[in-house]
Amino acid sequence: MSATIIQISVTIAQMMIVAAMAIASIRMFRGPRAQDRIIALDTLYVNAMLLLLTFGIGTARVVYFEAALVIGMLGFVATVALAKFLMRGEVIE
Amino acid sequence: MSASFENIPLWAAIPVGGLLVVGAFLTLVGAIGFLRLGTFYERIHAPTLGTSGGIGAIMIASMIFFSTATRSLVIHELLIGIFITVTTPITFMLLARAALHRDRAEQNGNVPPKQSPEQKPAEGRQS
């Protein structure tokens, strides 16, 4: 009974998060300027991290947690570097 | 670490499922707002719904699930929560400043002009 509840809600949550990722990638292709694309990329990173966490709940393995942590850190560094590039024209001065 | 679904009682499965669906729904609402809002400065508000509500709810669901499945206290998801809570405002403030800088340089839109240092109020600057 409890396994069924968890499986169903994990499936629903995964479909919602995949829809959110699709919408973010639409904005990334359509975005009028560079900063819209960068925010779409950041949203895509966060949604991928949420998808990995729900994957970990659905398969009952702790391995996915480390992958989610690494994706979060890489997303932060990438977005900050891109924002720095937009502001200054170069990343490392 | 071995965890199985048989260990989970019903009183833990219901909040896990509910929090998962709520977090994913908040993320979806944030993404839809990100698609529909008009200007960049309005659009920058929408994805924070996913990074605060979505991360929070799914993190708590994962903590409840692994704590009851392995019958021990598993709270390492708090790392992700703290990290995202600290880094998201930094990222978005940097991006907003970069966008403001670009809009001022190209003089499009009605962005406020840059304040010169002598126009700023002098109080609070003495320290």
C-alpha cells in the first residue's frame, strides 16, 4: 500500500518536473536576450537536481544524492561565470 | 545503503507522496510563470518558486523517506537545501545587475539612470 502511494506520487512528480524542464528549454531557445537564456539554463539545472532527488526516492538508493549535489554546485558556478561574462566581457580578469 | 519499500509505514508514505507532488507542482508553476511573464525583470522572480518551495518540499520528502526506509536518521539532504538557499540570491542578483548594466549601455527600455556617487545620501557612509 505505502509502496504504491510512493510510486504513484513519484511518477506524477517526475512528469511535472519534466514538463517544467521542457518549458525552461522553450524559453532558452526563444529568449530574446542572453540573460533570459542564462536564467533558463539555471532553472534547467535546478529542475535536473529535483528530478535526480525524485529518482533517488523512486529507486530507494542514496547514490543519486551525490549526483544531485554535484549538479547543484556546477550550476551555481556556471551561472555566476556567465553573469560575470555578461557584465565585464571576460570571466577571469 | 540498502533501503526497501517494505519498511515504510503508511503514516510516512502519505507525507512523502504529498510533499513530492507539492514540490513538483511548485516547480511547474515557477516554470510556467517564467515562460509567460513579460519583461526580464519580471521574469527573474518566477524560477525562485522552484528553488525555494520545490527544493524545500522534495528535500523534506527525501529525508522522511530515507529515514524511515533505513531506520536511521538521514539528513544529508539538508546540504542541498542550505546550498541552494545561499546561492540562488547571489546568482540572481548578479544576473540582474548584469542585465541592468547591459540595458544602460544600450539605452533601451526605461531603466533608471546610474546614480553618481555625489548624489547618494551621505549618511551611513562615514564608518
